[in-house]
Amino acid sequence: MKVLNVVGARPNFMKIAPLIREMRKHPGITPLLVHTGQHYDVKMAGQFFEDLQIPLPDVSLDVGSGTHAVQTAEVMKRMEPILVRERPDLVLVVGDVNSTMAAALTAVKLHIPIAHVEAGLRSGDRTMPEEINRIVTDAVSDYLFVTEESGTRNLMAEGVAKSKIFEVGNVMIDSLEASRRLWGPSTMLGRLGLQRGHYAVTTLHRPSNVDNVTVLKGLVQSLLEVARRLPVIFPIHPRTKKALEAMGDLGPGLYFGAPPTPANGVHCMDPIGYLDFMSLVANARLVLTDSGGIQEETTVLGVPCLTLRENTERPITVTHGTNRVIGSSPKRILEEAANALDTPIRPLPPPPLWDGHASERIVKVLREQIRLGWVA
Ligand code: UD1
């Protein structure tokens, strides 16, 4: 079985790494890796290949940045001849970025079966580009691998046959568990002069938070308030950096680069690699984020997480984890941050099947298809 795996943007890399590793253990499966190049900076892509020991891509499409239509179209245009040439038995896509949807659309038009890993998640918010990517990708996929029970419910409500849905757990947590021994000894805290449990981490990149000046200003002011109690570490996504630069002077307390001592303030820095970031999050007292994946990672690491969005497509991180979805109003952020900092951390068991073995379950399903003679 020739499986053509697709990655494009930062949150894809930690999902594909354990899958490729698992596929390579089975002689009946030949994995190929295509990198669309949606993310192309070393800090957004190359560092993750290294940290996660992902083999170099067999094909790079180098699509780069663009509007949604341009980026989607470029992936489709450049992916089509690769699929025609390679004729894989299966195209495997992960997550919900533009590259995920574009690769799935290209494959379905060539009648190539598709597996979607992290299927069924729904925020219910169609203004989020990822929500459209999720709906379209799931609609054309043949194997829907879900991370949590809400995924199954959402897919069945959309009319997907139960036989196509597989609850397998979370491949992102496979990466987290497989690399614990690597990020455990990271020197990140020492380099930043931080003490375990005495700082917060924040990330922001959703268009709804960073493309609107008023919202972004309110968020930065809230972070500066939180930083009166403990240092806030802020690795900045390129989209957010551009928006902050356009806003001009943001006042004292927010500075680029780490200070020599862990003085309180918002310490902005370039995006950091997977191992350093995991170490930073695992040892933090609090995380404030609008990322999807970080809601899952903090749940497993037992670190309180405030999600600065109006909704989440990952409700299990609220019902079984440490996540609170609080929106982006400064008043609410300050109340919730104070509450989180004043409440002792309670360790919780991870959600069902978030045990580091999701990739094994996925590859087992694929091998069963070979046994059944599904592929020639
Ligand atoms: C994309 C995903 C989002 C994911 C996020 C993680 C979509 C619709 N969005 O959003 O779901 O959570 O990645 O980061 O697919 N840029 C660089 N260097 C890079 C990549 C991007 O400077 O390596 C800059 C470019 O100016 C680009 C902007 O960042 O225009 C946004 O990149 P893009 O891939 O369009 O979307 P993200 O906001 O990164």
C-alpha cells in the first residue's frame, strides 16, 4: 500500500511524525511525504522536521503564502501531477489547514481514497477558515480518524456512515509522549531565566484575534496586566508579529527577546521549536492561547489553559481537561487569569485513548484494509 502523506503548516508536523514512524515499521506500507510549503520559515517548519525527526519530504511543493484562494489553488495545481505520477493507494491528510483541504480535494477528483486524521472536530463557527477546511475534508474522506467522541457525533449528524469513522485517539499526543525524554532536559527555562511554575506562556495567531487592531490591543493590555503577577513568555507567530509592528509603540512592559533576569513583563520572541516549546508549556503555571493543539497539549500536561476564543472544536479539553474557553474580553481574561493563578492545580487523567498509541491504531486499520484485499 503506497500512502502519500501530506503536511503543510506547523500544526501538521507533530501529527505526521508518529504516523510515518509507525508506517515505516510495516513492510506492506510504503509511506511518501509531500510538504506543500504553506509554512516555509525554518522557525515555522524546518526546526520541526529536525525536532520531530521527520524524514525529509519526498516532494516539496513550495506554495508559500497567499490568500486562501491562491494558497488552496496552488496546492491543488502542484499536487495533481504528483498524484497522477505516484498513483498512491491512499492520500493521508491531517488537521484542518488550507493544505489539508486542498490535498483532499485534489485526491478525490482523481478517485484516490483519502484518510483524514483529526476528523469530525467542529467549532460551529463558519467564519473560521479551519472550520470550512474541516467540513470539506471530512465530506470527501473515506477513513475518518477521530480524536474524541464529539468527532463521531458531529460526523454522524452530517450523515457520515459509522463504518467510515474510527475513534483512535490523538496523534499529537503520540508526539508529545514519544518526545518527553527529549524535551524533559531542554535548557529553555535556564536560557530565559525562568523558574518552573512561575511564569505564563501565551500564543496568538487567529485572524479573529490578531487582524483586528482593537481586539489585539485589548489582548496585549490584558497580557501586560497578567505580567504584573508573573512573567509572560510570548513566542510570536509571523502573522501576529506583522500586526504588532503595524500597531507601533505598545508601551512599557512588552519587549522583544528575553531579559537577563526573570523580571515581570511580556517577553516577546520569535517562534520556537517543538522541543523547547513543549518544555516551556509543561513547566508553565498558566497558558493563554488561541491555538487548537495547545488546548490538547495542556490537557495532557495538566497545565491550566485559557482559550482566548468564543468556541472550541475540542470540547473534551474542557470536559476532561484543563481548558476554559473565555473569549477575548480583557475584563474576563483578567478575572479568569486571577482565578487560575489562585486555584491549586488538580492532576486529571488524560482523555480516553490519548495515550501515545493513536498512530498504531490508525496503521492497524490501514493494514486491515490490505488484509481484506482493499488494495491491489
Ligand atoms: C495556518 C493555519 C492555521 C494554523 C496555523 C499555525 C490555515 C487556514 N491556517 O495559519 O489553522 O493554526 O497555520 O501556525 O491553513 N508566514 C511566514 N512564514 C511562514 C509561514 C507564514 O512569515 O513560514 C506568514 C506569511 O506572511 C503569511 C502569514 O504568516 O501570509 C500567515 O500564514 P498562513 O499559512 O496563511 O496562515 P497561518 O496564520 O499561519
